[in-house]
Amino acid sequence: MATPVPLQVVDSFLLKYNVGDALLLVFGLAVVAALVVRSRKVLALQSGLFGVVFVATPSSALVAAEQSLLSEPIAYKSLGLVLVFAAPLLYATARK
């Protein structure tokens, strides 16, 4: 049985990068979507969610691959902690 083409694209991406890089890509797309909506509350909720995901992702999945954006798993965890602590501040200062 042949592998569907979208799975081959995802597989070829994940072979070059790690899970943290894929999460960073999805987070970037989510930030752009929140900016289009022009809602700081949505941006705060997304930031908090992605912060928790970065912190909860096992370090073994964040090991530097061939072309990793961040060099160490602790960098992804630190980014997650920053997002977790910054999200409530963004939400508290949001009007809509």
C-alpha cells in the first residue's frame, strides 16, 4: 500500500528538523492568524497553549536534528516557560 503524498511531505520535513521546529512553525502560523483577527486575547490564549505544549514535550523529541532552529532542548523549554508566563499578562492587558 502506497503512503499518501501529504504524509511523505510531513515525514521528509521531520527527518530534517525536530518536533520543536515543527511546533515553532505552527506557532508562527497561529500568531499570524491571531494578528489577522486583531485580538490580543486570542494571541494570549494561543501563546499560553503553545507554552504548555513546549514545556510538556519530552526532551528526547527536541534533540537537535540535521538543521534545527534552536540548538538545545532547554531552549525550547525556556521558550515555553516565557510563553506560559507572558500569556496571562497579555490576556490581562487585552481589551478585545
